[in-house]
Amino acid sequence: MSSLLKSVMRLAPLKSVASPLRWSMASSTSRPFTRSLWHMCSSRDESSVLSGLKLKTPSSLCSCGCGSRHVHSKGERELIEFLSEEIATETKNRKVKTLPTEVEGFKVQTDGADVVLSKSSGDETIEIHFNINHTVDNESEASVDPTMDKAEFGELKSKPTFDVDLKRGTTTLSFTCSFFDGEQPQTEDGYNDIFGIDEISLFDGAWDDKHYSVAGEILDGCLYDLLMNLLDEKGVNNDFVEKLQEFATSYENHLYINMLQNIQKFTSKK
């Protein structure tokens, strides 16, 4: 065998190996990259692979349980914790879960602390206006030992001063009424009023300070009684005023709970 042929035979195996390798390399460059992050890291320890994907321990969350990523002061934490308990207690103890839309035939409209009860009959409209701010019985609350539990001195009731407006056209006969403090002496017929007339006024258009008004306490006794009878005929009597008080108490409590919740949200945020 010639030296030339021997050289060719020695090179032949190398050529047969190199050719598939070149095909494999060429094919790999034409295929899309499909390996996932998991396959790329499969040869590594699992804990080391996922260490960069695991969430950090939320050590920066406030310990008061509010979920905030900002740490609150001691005073804020104590306030948030107390508010949670107070809201739960007030919500559990409230008597009325859903506020009524009517009170003894009067439609209810609310705007914050302002309340309007209204109804119409023929050409006359009766509107009752009151505001529930600072209407909870302060005197009974002030006489109670502050260390006593709420259950020991009973329910605090709202007793708002209220205006009764009898409207006919553009003219209004207006009564300002309020609850009596304590028990009132019975009348000759055995009737006990729980409210009285503080002031009365008659005016055209909108109320203005220039309109004359007179205090109920200086009215002639007979005239006062007749005006109370008129209110009774319009549906404003003891029974109605008790219902008004119940609604005012429930609504005041509703706003109180809502305020506590808003204070809690405000304190929790940073």
C-alpha cells in the first residue's frame, strides 16, 4: 500500500466523526432557546436556586397587626389596639343594625350629622330638622365614675334639640323644641310631656335673624297648651318624639362607630 493511500485511510475515521459533529452544531444554532430557568439550575442545590425567589421575612411590618410596612410609635400601636376592641364592642352592642328610612311616617334624610324628617299632607309640608352632634346625655355621663364599665351605667341616649316647620306655600310656622331634663309634673289630665316648646316664629321665605321669634317660657299658658295640641295633631307628640330619640341614638352610634373606624385607618397609615 502506497504511502498516499495509508495517509488517506488514517484520515478517514476523523472525517466520519467530524461530519456529524458539525451537523449537530449547525442544527443547535438554528433551534430556538427553549430551556427554562428550572432546567438551567437543575444541577444546582434547590435551596440555592430558589434563594433569590423567596420572599423576605416581613420583619418590617408593624407588630400591632395593622399590616403596615411602617413601624408605628408606642402611642399609635396602643390606640390601634384599643380602637379594634372598641369597634368590636360597639358593633356587637348596638341595638339597630340597619337604620330605618322612615320614622312614624316621616321620611328620613341624612347629611353627616344633620337629619331631616319630612312628610306632606295636602298643601302642607312638615319638616323636622335636628343635628346629633353633642346630643348624648352629658350630665348622666359626667356623674359616672370613669373607671366604671359601660354596662354599669346603661345606654347613653341622644336628645337633640329639633325644629318643627309647618310649611304652607312660602310661609313657615316654626317651633324649636327640646327634651325636658328629668321627670316633669303631670298635668291635670295625667299627661306627662317629655318635650316642650323653646321658641316659636312665623316667617315668609327663608329664615333670617331679622324675623321675630318668642321664647316658649313667656307665652301665655293657654296659648302654649294650644300650640302643643297643634303639634300633637301634626303627629309630633310624646310617642313620636320617643321614636325620634331612638333614631337619633342609633344614628349617633352609627356615626360614632364610623368615626372610630376612620381614626383607625388614619392611624394605621404611614
